[in-house]
Amino acid sequence: MAEAARTTRIPLVERVLEANDEVAAANRAQLERRGIFSVDLIGAPGSGKTALLEATLRALRGRRQPAVLVGDLATRRDGDRLARWCDQVVQISTGQGCHLEANQVRDALAEIDLDAVDLLFIENVGNLICPVGFDLGQSAKVGLFSTAEGEDKAAKHPYLVEAADLILLNKVDLLPYLAFDRSFFEADVRLLNPRVPILGVSATTGEGLEAWLAWLERAARSGLPASTD
Ligand SMILES: Nc1nc2c(ncn2[C@@H]2O[C@H](COP(=O)(O)OP(=O)(O)OP(=O)(O)O)[C@@H](O)[C@H]2O)c(=O)[nH]1
Ligand SMILES: [Mg+2]
Ligand SMILES: [Zn+2]
């Protein structure tokens, strides 16, 4: 009995991921055809994804034509915050869903005037685990950690660190008040992903923002190898 249950369940999960991958590939093709560089921003609840995007959008005014998709289980609060800095924001309500899926991104892209966009940010649902497994069609995955979560969170979330094209450590302004050893955090990241850039930032004070913006510009210009995992 147990054996039969196992053999029926595994193919079903695989089919879900395969279907997601097909839609993600179509999203990627659509974005690449238009030359739109896209970032899937993945981080824990409260790590500062929206705050970082607010600061980023503010800095990019007049320099770029961004759009933002933001996923949340409930409320439009993040969408409302981001809409202060960007004309094209779509809030995706996931209900009980703890990650974004490619079909939600496809539907949200249909709400956007893509002719007026050259950079797309996707704020994933606050969660360090399953968003990693769902390709959305993004050009790059950015893993956002914050000092307030503790220095062990990279080691405890290896799949995000391995898949990330960039690791951001937010809330560095809080370091003087926390028992957070930045060298421990960075050593854990290095073990999992030896070449990934690690940038310390503060969405609140703006520290490190220029380095993050420079990474974005470089990645958008060179077109990072599209991340598909
Ligand atoms: N001190 C400090 N606080 C920050 C920083 N970035 C964000 N915060 C605060 O952290 C809290 C959470 O920030 P959000 O931007 O809402 O975090 P989020 O990751 O978007 O959260 P969810 O969307 O709910 O997963 C807010 O109170 C922010 O003001 C930072 O760099 N330094
Ligand atoms: Mg948010
Ligand atoms: Zn999930």
C-alpha cells in the first residue's frame, strides 16, 4: 500500500514542476525578446524586500523604466508602497500560496505595458524555501538575507544560496546592536556558492545601495546567463 502511494505521488509533483517550467520558459522568451532584465527577489518575511525595492526605485527614477510584480498571501500593502515610486506595479494575491509560480507572473505581465519597461523586479512571497524551486522566467535570482535574522540563515537555506546570482545582506545599519558576525555569514555563503557576489546593504540608510545598483546595471547590460533553477 505504502509503495503504491509513493509511486503515484512522485509523478504528480514532477508534472506540476514541468508545467511550471514550460510557462517560465515562455515568460523568459517574452522578456528576453524585449530586452527586459528581470530579478526574482527572494527573502524571508520582513527581511526588507519591499524596503530595498522602494529605495532602488527611488534611485532609478529618470535612469530606468522599471516595473514590479509583488506576491503576497494577503493585503495590497507592499504594492501600495511600491506604487509611490513606480507607475507599473502589479500585486499578485497568492491566497494560501507560499511562493509565486510562473503562471501568476505570466498573468501579471499581461497587466503591464511592457513597451515602457526595461527592468522588472519580482518580489517573491516572504519565504526562503519553496520560491527557490519555482522558475518564473527571471534573468537573475537575488537572495536577500538580513542581519536581524541571524548569521546562520545562509547555511540553513543552502538551496537559495546555491541558486542565487547575488546575495544581499540587508539591515547592515543594525550590526552594532546585534551579535551577528558578518564573516561567519560570508563563509557559509562561500562554502555553498564560491563565486556569488555578496553585498551588504541598508534599505534604511542607503549604505551599499550604489554597489547594488552597479551590479544591476552590469547584469542588465551583460545579460547574465538566465537562471533556470
Ligand atoms: N533598520 C533597518 N530596518 C529595515 C531595513 N530594511 C527594512 N527594514 C524594516 O524591516 C521591516 C520589514 O521590511 P519590509 O520591506 O516590509 O520587508 P519584506 O521583506 O518586504 O517583508 P514581507 O513582504 O512581509 O515578506 C520594516 O519595518 C522595515 O522598515 C534596513 O535596512 N534597516
Ligand atoms: Mg514585502
Ligand atoms: Zn511555497
